[in-house]
Amino acid sequence: MIVSRTFSSFFSVVCLALIMMFSADTAAAQEYKESYNSGLEAAKAKDYPTAVTHFNLAAAGAASEGDAEIERRSKSYVSQIEYSLGLKQLKAGEFDGALAHFENGIATDPSNPKNYLARASALKKKGEIDVAIPAFAEAASRAEAANDSKTERQAKKAIRDHYIFIASTALSRNGARTSRADADEALEALMMLQNFVTEDDSDVFYYYAVVHNVNGEYQDAVTVADQAMAIHRGSRTDKAKLFYVKGEALMSLGKNNDAIEAFRGALFGSYKASAEHFIESLSSTN
């Protein structure tokens, strides 16, 4: 009888301990889910700082409870909110504040490529271009991993636009008297571009063709201009520059008939008058 009472007491203690443990686990699970729901409500009310606080608590609680789905959702919401808050500050010219939001978004959810792109844009607008270009490259890589083709294109375009601007400026600063030094500066920019973006681009080929013409490499200019035309997807007015640079190279090679044909493709927009002049001049010499 004494043994029975002892066993009964022990059993009661064990049961009580299990009940307390179960209750504690249930309370913990309930707490992070309540934080998650509170985050949703705060976000719906556009109280974003409060929403971030609740979602961070929910993510931490879900992680400790092994609830991967709530953890993922909570972190995703934080990342999206940080992105939105950062964009507002970026548009207002508050670059440091914007960067802080984008960095928080990246730290919370590294899989969201939009914060990487926005961070790179903020760095560029802040004037830190040497840091911004690798940041754009990272954004493109993250976007590719996330199958976010739009963000990937935007990141690569930002890199391309930067180096094309340098090349264009170098080749146009002295008008018709472009020097080899100008061409070398443009060539360096184009080669730097290809360190970050390897896809073929008609504008990049165009500036390569201009560089070849300046350096007297006329056949190379024709070849590159043809490559540009093969992949060009813009308007005829935009394509006129490709025909024009090809016409210049062919004219320098003494291939007048081919040059005339090329200049005919350049009879659009700002190239029209110059192309007409060369067609008339070359036709009169045939």
C-alpha cells in the first residue's frame, strides 16, 4: 500500500511537469503566432514600424519553435516593408536613411533582390559610384538566383548606362577631332563594362565601332557595326547611328558603293542631313 501511494505521488508529479511543459510550449507557439497576426494588422493599418517589430518577434519565435513557414513569411514582410520605407527616403534624397532600410531588408531576407538593387541605386545617387557598380552586379546576381528577370535587367542596365555614358562622353567631348586618347578612354570603359555584363548589346557594339574608326581600324568597325545591327531591337531612327558609323568605315576603306548603301540606312533623325551629304558626295565621284 505504501509503494502504491509512492508511485501514485510520483506519477502525479510527472504528469504535472508534462502538463506544465505542454502549456509552456503552447503558450510560446501562441505568442509568436499572435505577434505574426499583430504584424499583419499593423501593416494593414500602415503602421510599418510597429509591423516590423511584430514580424521580427514572430520570426524569432517561429525559428525557436521550428515553424519555418511563419519564419519565412515574417522575414519576407520585414524585407518588403524595409524596401518600401527605403524607397520613400531615397526619393526624398535621404540617402543614408534609405541605405539603412535596404541593409535591414537584406539582413532579414537575403533572397529579396529588390533591396540589393535599391541599395545600389542609393549608393549611386550618393555619389559612391565605385561601390555602387559592384552593388548593381550583386543585385543582378541575386535577381538571377531568384528568377526575377525584371530586377536583373534593371541592375545590368544601370551598369551598362554608366559605362556607356563614360564612353560616349570621351568620344564626343572634342567633336569631330576625337583623339586616340579619347578612344582609349572609351575603350577602357567598354572593357570595364564587360567585366560586369557579358551579354551582347547593340549600343556597346556601336561605341566599339566608333573607337575602331578613330583608331583607323576600319574593317573592324564594319564587323562590329554589323554585329550591332544583327541584335538591334530599337527604332529605325536609333538604328541610323549603326548604319552611319558603318558608312564612315566603308568610306575610309574606299568602298564607296557599299558606303552609299550604308548611309541610306542612316537617313533618319539627326543623322539624315550628314548621310545625305555623304551620299551626294560619294555618288558624284563614282
